[in-house]
Amino acid sequence: MGEALTAPAPPSRINWRRLLLGAVALAIVWIALDLLGWDVREWFRELWDTMTEISLGYLIAGLAFQTVQTTFVALAWLPILRYAYPQAVIPFRPVLASYAVGVALNGWLPANIGTFVMMFLFLTFVSGSTFPGVFTGWLVHKIFFTIAGGFVYLYLFLSVPGAWDIELGNISEHPVATLSILGGAAFLLLLLGRIFWRKVKTLWEKAKAGGEILSHPRVYLVRVALPQLVGWSAKLVVVGIFLAAYGIPVTFHTIMSVVGGNSVANVASFTPGSLGVTQAINTASLNDVTDSTTAAAYSLGQQLITTAWNQLFAVVLLVWAFGWTGGKQLVRQSYSDAKVKAAEQADARKARKAGETAPEPPSSEA
């Protein structure tokens, strides 16, 4: 894997000539895609029709809270990186731009490649950073959202009548069988833990910098978890705004149903942005409060509008943080490295399934 690029200094002023050349390049790409069979005009027409289906007030409010979500979730990355690499000077602008690029790319690229692109963008401007360290930082960043996702699943599980009546019948009527299952699961987890402990310990020695902030619990809670809570809450508000825009009753339960369904769609789908799967799951989640046509229109509308906004927001931030030429260079290099890393992980998963021992991927240093 090639050496990471050095991030260029942020531009001091807007270069209108470069913006004009960028617009011309975009027009050329548009024409090329049209010749290759992708009707870009039809996509924009569908986006415009979707946007005009709802009132301007809902649209502005939804995009405003979408921006809040992206900004505050990116803000949580700042202390993680600064505590991991205290010798580096890390401003917020490139961190926000890198995270926004990752979010935007995940909207239309499969396998969450956008997340890897974000990590490699971090490597370009965080002095002394390594891929294992940044990857561990990503795991730290995911802690809050894992807990939040668990809360959503638990709420939905408990809110469904009879959810505790599993295949054995009511678990209170079968205490011995229930305890046997729980005991077997605990033993299996213990066995797996002993098998993989040495490998995990070795990896941790290389990657522990990314988890440094966890040794400062108060800082983690205030500067990481709290901004993430604000971002996650903004996400719930976005869902509520678009539900209201399509005339669907806005309750805590409907919002949790949509959020839980979207999470399942992201896990279960390999299509870009979970396209199709998200609409199907949202339609099923909302079948008690609206008809399938309205539910599908809401799901597609929210996904189209927020995805388009994420692309625009990312481009603006990328130019603001790195400049037009430097931003293109960084994304191109980071995308190439991300594809390699994603392929390595896919090969490792296949090797594990085949009972082989996958070689440890080399670290990438900035």
C-alpha cells in the first residue's frame, strides 16, 4: 500500500476559476454517465419530485437537523484522535470534512467503503497515526451507537406483545431449559475468549493508541458520548420531521420502529445505501400506522433527500478543508486504499469460514 498523501493547507480564499473548471468537469461526467446508460437527468427529476412532495418548511428543518447530526457525530472524533496522537495538531475542519465524506460515500457505495475512506483521510493529516490505531478509534467511536442500537432493539422487543414467548413457550415456565441455554452460551463465549485472547492482546499492543481516551472516563463521557447523544437525537428528529411531512403519525414508537428497521437494513444489505431493503423494512415497520404506498414514499423520500444533501455537504466541506485539487487527490488515494483494505477484510472472512488462518494485514502509517 502506497504512502499516505500529506494533506494540503486549507485555502485562504475561494478560487472561482477552479470552481468553474469543476462545474465544467461535472457536466462532462454527467454526459459520460448518460452515454453509459445511467439516466442522471431522470435521477434528478425523481429527486426534485420527491422534494416538492413535501413543504419547504419540513425540508429545511429536516436538512438542518441532518447537518446537526453529521457535525456533532464528527465532533466526537476530535478528542479520540487528539488523545490517541497528542503530538499531532488536529483541527476540527479536516476531521469534519473526512467524516462527512465517509457518510456521503456510504450513501451510494457498498460494504461501507466510505468508512474506510474516512479512516485513510485521517491518516493523511494526523501526524504519527497508523491504521490499527485509527481503526481502534473507530471501535471507540462505535461504543455509544452500539449501546443506542441495543436500546432501540430492546425497546422494540419489549413493546411487542408476547415477545418473551419464545419457541420454548414462556421462559418462566421452563427455568431449567432457560438456564441450560444461558449456561451453554456463557461457556461458549468463555471458550472463544480463551482461543482468541492471545491474538486480541497482540493486536491491542499495536492499536491501543486509538483507545487512549477510554482511560479518561470523564473526558470520554463529556467530549465523545455527549456530542454523539446530540447527533443521535438529531437523527431521531430527522425521522420525525420526514414522518410528519408525509402525514404519518409521529410517536416515539414509530420513530423507534423506523430507526430499528434502518439498522437491520444496513446490517442485512450489501446494496449501496441499503437501497430497496430499507424501503421494504420501513414499509413493514409502519404497516400499523399508514398504508404501504405512503410508507414507501416516505422511506424513499427521506433516503433520496438526505443522501443528496450529504453529497453536497461533503463536497463543500472537502473544498473548504483541503481545496479542490488537494481534496480530489486525497479522496482518490484514500478510496484506493479503502478498496484494498475492504478486500483484505473480505478475504480474511472467507479464510475464517474455510477454517484457515488469515495473515495479519500490514499497518498503514501516515
